[in-house]
Amino acid sequence: MRTNKSYVKLTEKFSARNYHPLPVVLTKGKGVWVWDVEGNKYLDMLSAYSALNQGHCHPHIAKAIKNQATKITLTSRAFHNDQMGLFLKKLCTVTGYEKALPMNSGAEAVETAIKVARKWGYRKKKVTKNRAEIIVCENNFHGRTTTIVGFSSESQYRDGFGSFTPGFKMIPYNKPRALARAIRKNTVAFLFEPIQGEGGVIVPDKGYLKECQRICRKYGILLIADEIQTGLGRAGKLFACDYEKVRPDIVIVGKALSGGYYPVSAILCDNRIMSVLHPGDHGSTFGGNPLASAISIAALQVIVKERLPQRAYRLGTWFMNELRKIDSPIIKEVRGKGLLIGVELKKKARKYCERLMKLGILAKETHEMVVRFAPPLVIKKKELQWALARIKKVLHV
């Protein structure tokens, strides 16, 4: 029974076929390494789409979850618990915002930001009732709810799921003039990713974020940054927006907020925005539960104590430069920031990911032509060197 093929067969028998994973079945993880059910060892170069910035099974976070799991795990928001306040204080202190609203999945946090922005638009900006509009970018990825896929430019994400929520206007990414032209009297916000991760690790031009901030301030609309993948150290700064010293009005965080132990997300903003919410306006049974809160406190402590953003910047800069030195006719471009790196190929990337897997590296294609390399931020240079030798072997054709 304990073979990759047997587990894949079992899963495919009972699971919806909504993913196309590599044919490996993982059973153990530690740091940057994972093992499959057959005992094969791999270097994780995906980090569960940046949820594992602290690495697999970080001992500090493991200790926190064990301590809290035997005390109390869930209270709902009908009652207070002794961990949520500590968690939100830590999150606000680390990020520099006045308020945080905890949720569970990243998509929930995006939905929360949308609701808060709309309510702010009606209460503070006085836009026409039920006509609030949010501007989004082509090639975006903000989640999988029906509202979110409704403003996606990816046809597969939308196919068969309509009708969709109105109130969104789509513009090209990395085009600040398009943002300025799209703003109307009922526009309340601009929602964007500082780096489009799922879109192929698309890095905008220098100055794009700063100009978007200027435009939003000029027209009195909210700048909302989805930093679910790029934030908490992944891109080489605490937030990818920090490269241009941009402070969004709302920041959406998730994934690494729990170090891979539990789904935890949140939105961050100041009280002038968060104050539009009142009891009953929004909620979540599990959002801010004591187990999630204890885990996230520990996850944030690891990010700060181990200086993970600084590690990502230093090692990512070196690794990206080494990847750019690979002389291969199939490589079109290497791009990224920190340890969020995309290698765009001139051929479909899937078979190259499968070849890397056979050499002990787990990476995944995105947008068909791009191999994404995003290892846990605790990785060492010697481990990246080990990976680089094998990547060269696969791509140097």
C-alpha cells in the first residue's frame, strides 16, 4: 500500500479532480526537506505557495500548538479568549498598523477587505448606495470564491461559475495611467498584488507601486495590497510594498501567518477605516480562535527573530543571479524578488518540474510556462547550491 502510486490512486478515487499535482505523496517534512511514502527525500522549492516561510514543522511553532491544544482551541467570537488580543497586538506591532481583523483562508481575507472597502466608501466617501466600485488588475489571483473569480481574467477560473458579483473594473497590470483613467465617482479602492505570484511571478516596473499610491491618494480611494503570498518576508522585505516605501491603506495577509500549521489570515488597516465595522457586520466562527492565535504569535516570532525577510533578500539575490547565468536556449527570463522566483521557459514547464522531482527537487509550474522557485526562507546557501546544480542539469539542454 505504501507507494506513491497506490496513494494517488486512492485519492483520485474519492477526490474531486480539481488539481493536477506532481505524482509524489508526502508524509514527513522538516525544515526545507520533505519525504514521500517510499522514503525518498526532496528539497521543497514551493513552500506550499509561500505558507511555509518558516519551514516545515518549525519547533518553536510546534511547541506553541502543543501547549495551546491541551488548553482551549475554539470559543467562537461569542466570547473573548486570552490569545486573540495578544496575537493582534503582535501582528499590528510587527507591521505598523493600528487594527487587524482575523479570518482563516486567504480568500476570506480578500472578501473581508472588499467588504470593508465598500462600507468605507458608503460611510466615509459617501459614494452612491450599492454602486461602490473596486478596480482590479488583469492576470490577478486573489482566491477562488465566486466573487473573486468573477473579477479574474483567467477564463478557466470563471467557466461554469457565473453569474458574478458586479462592482469590479479590470485594468492592465503595471500601467498606472490605466488606474487613473479608470477611477470614477463611485470608485472606492484599487486591489492589487505587488508581485503577481500565480500569474507567473510578474514583477512590476520600479515606481509602479509608488505611482499607484499617489493616484489613490489624489482621488481619495483606498490602496489595497494583497500580500498573502508576497508578505511576511517572502519577497525579501516584510512586505513587497516596502521596496518602494509604500504603505497601503489595507494589507491582506495569510499563508505564512501560521507557518503552515493552520489556516490563518487577516486584514490590516488603521482605525479610520476599520471603524466602519460594527457588531454583526462581519464575522467568522474560527477567525481569531485561541489555537490559531497562539500559532500565529509563534509564527511571527520566528519571522522576526530569525530575520527571515533579510535572509530571503540576501539568498534570493544570489540565487536569482546564479539562475540568470544558466546558458540555456529554453530559458526566456528569470524574474522575482527575494525567494519568490520565476523561471519562464520557451516550452511548457510541467515536464521540467517532473524531471526536477526525479532529481530530488519539488517545484511547480505556474501559467504553464513558468517554473516557480520559492523554498522556505530558512534555507541555507549550501542547500540552494545543491539545488542549483540539479536545476542546471534539467534546464541546460
